[in-house]
Amino acid sequence: MAEAGNDSDRLDPLSHHEPEERPAAVLTWLQQGHERFLQGHSLHPHSTRERMQAVIEGQHPLAAVLGCADSRVPVELLFDSGFGDLFVVRNAGTMSTTAAIASLEYAVGHLDVPLIVVLGHEGCGAVSAALHPELLLTPSLSQVVGQLRMELLQYGDHRSLEESCRRHTLSAAGNLVHSSVLLTDRLRAGHLAVVAGYYDLHSSRIEWMGDVTPVRYRGAGER
Ligand SMILES: [Zn+2]
């Protein structure tokens, strides 16, 4: 049985646009899904076993998301999406680790995803730990938290948790792009956008913080 709903509409963001138009079209599609969630009108599309069966042979996600492992930030629910819609990478603290960068390069380079959302959130435990050097952590956690601490030190001391979470979200998005030649090239070609979002736990709303502009590298012969 075919799944009820507007499946064809949901694929429109990619089917009728030139490569340069796809990032903005997919962002609009995500924002519409989030708005349905906020209004309590989620359609829960692509959530059936039939849809799952339909994507067994191959995936064609519309967007990729780098988010936190935090249980209060379930990416598919926030964007009212289902099986095969989003390529989601999550780890504690929304970190642009080598594994995360590699995963997102796969999404962009092999699955042709035109949009990456880097989704930070209010009250992030990893960021909170970075603000409390007195905490005793395991070696692995110390590594992650130490990295966050170094990053936040760039912005000065005595920052609030909320401000630190926001700044880290922007840093994670920037680090992601500037650690990857593939992502930078796609961005410069206009075939990819990397957008930072901040999820407010109290309002359940994602605040869009803008997109990452790639660093301009000078080529031979350029002034
Ligand atoms: Zn978190």
C-alpha cells in the first residue's frame, strides 16, 4: 500500500531546481517541517515500514545534520521527517570530529546532499562541562571537553552557558567547513550551504544563525 501524504511535494525541493538553487530550497523544506512540528501539526511522513522498504536499495537524503547526541534533540522529529529524508550525524557536544567530517563528506560527495545544518542547542551538557574545569572526566570525555574549553577560551572568560552554547554552534559549523577541502569546494561552487541552527529547549524553536562563508584561498596567479 502506498503511504498516504504528500510524498511528491516533499521531493520537490530537489526535482525542479538547478544545483545552485537546491541549498535554499532544501532549507525552506526543513523550515516548513519544523514549523509543522512547532504548530503541533506534524505529518510524521515517511515513517512507515513501506517507506523503509522503499529506501532499502538506496538512500537519497535531502539534507544532512550535525547535531548533539542529547536525547532532547531528536533531529527527525524536529524537522517532521522520516526514513531516508535526513543524513544525521550526532555526537556529544555537536563536535566537528574527524568521524563527523568524514560522514558529512560522504553525504555531500556521494549522496549529493546540498545542505548541512549544524544544530547546537540550549543547555548542552558537553559545553556545560567545558565551563567547569573542576569536573573529573574519563580520558575520552576529557579530550572532547578540553577541545571545547580551548574553543570557548577564544571568546574570553566568564561566558554564560547559553552564550557558550551559541558560540560553539557557530564554531562547529565553521570548523566543519574549514577542515574539509571537499565541503569548501562545494560551498564555493554554490552547490552546498552549511547553516548553523540553535535549538531552544524552552520554546522548542530552532533559531537560524546564518550560514558559513568559506575562506577564500588564493590560487596561483591570483592577487
Ligand atoms: Zn548537547
